[in-house]
Amino acid sequence: MIIKLKNKENLIVKDFIFRCSIGKKGLKKYKIEGDKSTPSGNFKLGNLFYRADKVKKPETILKCIKITKKMGWCNDSNSISYNKKILINKNVSAEKLYRNDYKYNYFIDIKYNSKKIKPYRGSAIFIHLTKNYKPTAGCVALKEKDFLILAKLLNKNSRILLN
């Protein structure tokens, strides 16, 4: 199944159209860490992560992982763990996944820069939650109700087409 981004503000999946937001600087073929753009391309989807202390496990066939307080996503381009889920420590810069806000109550890893990882090409690109559709730092964001519908529709071969 393919999820398509249309007009930089809608995700289309089967008969569903979900309003979304993307990076503040739009789509970019050659993304750079911190440039506030969403990478363009056709990407696999990874696991679905969720905050079990705030929300219930979603209905999906994707592998679901509970987010813990020490969980992070490495955004340190000089680390061998760059663009991977890690346990947070003082020596490596990482995006904290256990947040005080709602944005990562649920998220799905977009498999961007994940096979042959290139430093400085961008990390922690997710489908996560929004309440107001403000531009993201590079992710794709949906309202929670839409995210939960999307999660039900996805399968292990699902891809997201961002262009």
C-alpha cells in the first residue's frame, strides 16, 4: 500500500484523505540535518511507537514499541548510532522520544536515511501527531484520530511517497 502526499498538505491512502503538515521548508531531495525540510522520495515505514502511560496500544499489524523514559533517536552525525533508536546518554546527541507534549504519543518511523546511513543527511523522520497543523522540523504530522485510522490501514509493505 502506498501513502501519497498531495499538495504538501494531504496524505492519500485508499479512499481516505488526511490533512497533514510537513517540514517548514517544504520537501527537499537532498535533506541536511536540521534544515527543517521533509525528505522527498519513496520510503518504507518502520515500527509504530507509543506512550503506554498516555495512550492505548493502537490497532495495527505494524510492530508496536512502548516508548520509555530513556529512549531517544540519535541525531549526532558523528555517532555510529546516527539515525537509530538509542538509550539516551550524555555523550551522544539525541531526540528524546519520551516527551512532555503529545506529539510522540504515537509515531511511525519513516525509513529515510536508514539503510546506508549518511551523516548530516537527516534523522528522526517520523509520522507523528499534531493538533494545529503547524509546520514540522521535517516530519509528517497528523491529528490523532487520523493517525489511528492510518495505523489500521497499514501493512508491513506499506510505503510513503513524498513528492
